[in-house]
Amino acid sequence: MIPPPEPTPVLFAGNAEYAVLAAVRALRAAGYAPWVAINQPGTFAGRSRATVGTVSVPDPADDSEGFVCEFAAAARRLSVTAVLPVEETHLLALAGREADFPGIAFGVPSRENVDQATNKGLLPEFATAAKLQTPPTTVVRSGSETVGTYGFPAIVKPLRTWIPRPDGTMSHHHVRYVTTEQAAEEAIEDLPGGEGLVQQYIPGTLVSVSGVSWEGELVCTLHHISERIWPVTSGITAYAKTIPPNAELEQGVGHLLRMTHWSGPFEVEFIRSLSGEHYLIDFNPRIYGSLALAVAAGLNLPAIWVDLLLGRRPSVGGYRVGMRFRQEEHEVRALSWMLLNGEFRNVLQGLIPQRGTTHAIFSLRDPMPVLTSVKKLPTKMAQALGAQKIGV
């Protein structure tokens, strides 16, 4: 009897987020042996039985060069076939460093492609070329009279989420939901050079098109709607379900990916307004939070990505509509906020178990990552209650 082939080792540049957990579970299920490079103990993926092992590396936000050197040394020591970034800091640190990983499939596009894909200031221009609409957006500087152009509430965005510094560190800048001109001005002042984007706030539902792109061409996509998010004003997915493809959005997303010549996983986010219009609000060229939903629906995006990197033919098909995803930590906070705001019927509906629901963290086959979540639960609940008090 011929023994089964040994799993193919790959190395993730991990972090403390649950998206990495989904990725290692997906790759292990596809016959890969995922290692994870971490800069702190007790991460979701670090506790997962799907992870072959962990190695310690510096945080690229604190020491970009040290991260690349230690990550490359670990890749050589472990004899992995591919190295994979997870977040934007990994992309920025690793772009252009192929020579540090000889003979290893390098899961990072070119420096030019990374710079384009992570530049939020270019998104309105790209959207127009792709025949997609964005919320009305203006580049503003601190002290400018245009801060309140679109009234309030509004969204203030940095031109880039992460900005490399000359000393090899990176600074992080958040998207802010603001309700007054003073809050908008303070948000702009906190950004590098006192410059950022002010965008009209459009109430509606978060809709996402995610998948894998290869050299700018769509390989596969999945469409989902986020029925609950956290924070409730401008947050990320707490509860979502897959929906039928929207051909017009998918065509526009394909055009966007061709312009950035992107290779790898991605998520493009839209707001579907109360009138049914779709507005492009973000492009995430990386592993994203609700990745587990795509895998559960039939599209193993991490495996498809690695297969392409290694020159293999990936298994790509359709996806199941109506599959659901619950991010336990965000869901607890969102439902707590709804309960305290009198949305009793919606909370009750949210608590009813649904078939075909996958979870970001909990798994009977892989229970240990829940320990990480349990330790954080009191803090998360306190934050949810605090958000209710200030009317978020």
C-alpha cells in the first residue's frame, strides 16, 4: 500500500487575528502543513491543532528589517515551499524582498502593485475607471473649510492605513466615524501631515465580494452580506451570509483587480444604500476577517492561492448560497448593543441557531483557540456597554 504524500509545508506571517486561524484550518484541510510566524504568544492560530508549529519573529510594525530577516531565516530552516503574508504590514515589509527567499514561492506581489493596492487615496479614481461608484469623497487638510463638505455624520479615512517610517517602523491610522466638525478636524489632525479623506456617510448594509486574483485576473469570487457589524456605525462583520453573485459588481471588481495587477486573496467592500445603490468603500488586498465563510461555502481560498503560487491547478468551483458566518466576539457586542437599545425582536432572531453556520473561532474539531477568545470576553463586553452609553 502506497503511503499518502507528506503534507506540503508553508509559512504564514501570522498575527493575533482570527483570519489567520481560518487560513491555517483551510490549508491543513487541503493537505498543506502550515507553520505560523508570530510576534506574541497565545494567538488563535498559535493554539490551533491545524498549525504544525510556530516560530517567533519581530512585529514588522516595530522592526520591519528584523521581521524580514527572521522570517526568511525561519523559511529556510523549515524548508517550506511558500511564504504567505497575512496583513498589510507584511505586504509592505516583504514587497521587493524576493531575493531573501531563494527557491521559495513568494506570496507577495511587486512593490508597485502593493503600493497601489494599499493606497486608499487612489480608490475613487480606480472605482471610476471600473465603473463603480464610491461615496462622495474629498481630500482635505487640517484647518480646511472642506472638512464639513458632506455634513455629518461623515467618515474620515487616512490615505494609507499603515505608513512606513524612515527608522523601519510603521504607524497605524484608523478610519473614523465622526458626528461633528470638531471631531472631524481632530481626526484629520491625527493623520500624517494633517491630510486625509472625508467621505459622505451612507447608511446601509455591508456587502462584500471576495476571492482570489492571479496576475490581475479573477480566479474565483464569493459574495456575502453582513447582517450585523461591529461597531454598528462603521464596523466589520459580526454575522454574514452568502448571497447570489451580482454580475455588475463582479465585473467592476475584476476591472479593479486588473488595474492593480493583484495576485492573492482579496476582499472588496460595498455599502448597499437604502435605495439599493452599491458604493465601493474599501479594497482589502489580503486575508480578510470572514474568510471562514468562503471556505465553508465551498471555496478554499487559501488553498487556491497556494496552489497557484506553486504552479498547481487549483480546485475551483461555485459556492453555496445561504451559508452563514458568526464572529463570536463581534456578535456578542453587536447583540448586546441591540438589546440595550430595545431591539428585542432582532436580538431574539440573532440568537436562534441556523443550519449552515460556521464560526470564526469555535470548532469542535479544534477547540483550543476558544481559550484566547474567552480571556478577552470581559473586556469586549465592557466595550460594548460603553459604546451603548455614548450612542455609537
